Amino acid sequence: MSTIEFDTSLPSIRQVQNLIKDKNGVEIKLVTGDVLTGTMVWQDPHCILLADSNGQKTTIWRQALAYMKHQG
């Protein structure tokens, strides 16, 4: 099994890290057309965890992302 590097020098990785640290809200659109809102909890090379306003946590595979909008 190969190991995937988590390259923190990439702007997209740093941007998500700042969203996690600052607890800024985001709107995420998936390639399926579904739209999710909440705050980012963590990220790894494969997934992002999003918590909604009710505390419901959703693990999102990065390949399922269409776009992410910052709220506020």
C-alpha cells in the first residue's frame, strides 16, 4: 500500500487548515449537486470532516468536492 504525502505547502491545504483553526463556516457543493454547510473539523489526504449547526458530522471524500465557499 502506498503512502500519500500530505503536502502542507499547497495553498489549498493551508486554506482548509486556516478554516479549521478559525472555525469559519463553509458551504460545500458535491459533484452530486448536494450542498452542505458547516465548519471544518479536520482534513487528511483523502477526506474532510464537516460538522453542521446541529453537530452532525459528515466525512467527505476530496474527490466528491465540486467547490467550497467561505462564509463570513
